Amino acid sequence: MSAPLFLVDELPASARFTLAGKEGHHAADVQRLKPGEVLVLADGRGGSARAEVTAAGRGSVDVTVGERTFVPAPDPRLVVVQGIAKGDRGELAVQAMTEIGVDEIAPWSASRSVAQWRGDRGVRAREKWVSTAREAAKQARRPWLPVVSGDPDVSTKQAAARLGSAAAAFVLHEEATDRLTRAKLPGAGEIVLVVGPEGGISDQELGAFVAAGAQPVRLGDSVLRTSTAGVAALSVLSAALDRW
């Protein structure tokens, strides 16, 4: 089994370091790491370092920091504009897309989104997405944490603007005739993909996205849930871009 990954604000400058706080609690009290075991410290921005546990206490572990590495940010960059879904479907989508390799997720307040992020509720909902992405990135041993953009979400107008500035833009739509598997992909820049909510994408929204330069595409004959469509599409893109 690969060494567990723990996130830190900054990689330690010296060879000795104490992992404390929530990550230290998880290492010492949940995973119960013991002296001699190896873990990975990562800053979520491409930097990581292997470390060996030298002592474990309550809520923290002492480590000796070893080899350090840096992984450049992926390019092209995969961005998903995810329609806000009710219940935990949005968080399920965030979790799985993070494990697959999404680089940014923009919560989209679509006209057919059953749940709407307003006021404090929206702030809390976005924080759940951020927390879900963080934990999923750790599970997947990702050197780069995906960004959850929006304040707390993005409007259709903002989403269209993002599509217009992308190197390539796609909208998953069940009535599209073009397939994502046959789409031409750029070698650099942003690839932005729109995934609608449970109720789908309205004609007006689709028109705005197409006018911004997005191409409607489908994955196949099946109609996927909002929590799985983005995952399936990212799998296609990851294979086509040789990420996999």
C-alpha cells in the first residue's frame, strides 16, 4: 500500500517536523502510525516530501523529512462547471471527480437546480465541496488540490464567460449528436466541461453556452445522473490526454 498523504500549509524547511492539528490527529489517532512508518507531506500545490515517523504522541507525530519532489500543474487543465444538485449528489460528484483528476470545479446555479445556494447556506455548501475535494485528493495521493471556484457559486452568465475563454469547451447534453470521444482536444490551456443538474440544461442555457463557443456532446446512449456524468466525461478526457 502506498504511503498515506497529509496536507500541510507549507513543506517544512528543516529535516525535523511535527505534524499536528487535524492532520496530526488523523496520523496519530486514526491511522495510528508508528515509528519507522513512512508518510508523505504535501502542500497541495505540487510539492511533496517523504517522511519517516520518529515518534507518535496523542494528536501529533514527529517525522524526519527526506526526499522532496515537485510535480508541475497539469496542462491542459480540466475544469468542470457542475450544476448544483440536491442532497449529497453534488458532494458525490466532487469526490469522484477529484479522484479522477479534475483541476477545478465551479458550482453552477442552473435554472433547473433544485437546490439553490443563497446566503449562509451557500457558503456552508461550498465549504462542504472544498472539504470533500480535499479529502478525496488525499485519498488519491494527488500532488495538486483541485480548486472549488465561485462566490459561492457561478451564474449562467459567468459560466458562459468561462467557456468563451477556454481552449476547448463542451456541454454534456443527451440530445447532442457529437460524441466526446471524438472531440478534438487542445494541447494546452483549459478544457471546460458543463454538467447539468438533475433537471438538465434549459434551452436558454444551452443557447448561451453554444453562443460562447461550447460544443454540445454526449457520452453514449445512456442518460447519466449529474453525480456520475462528470466522472465519466473526465475519464474519457484523461485517457485522450494520456493522463491515464
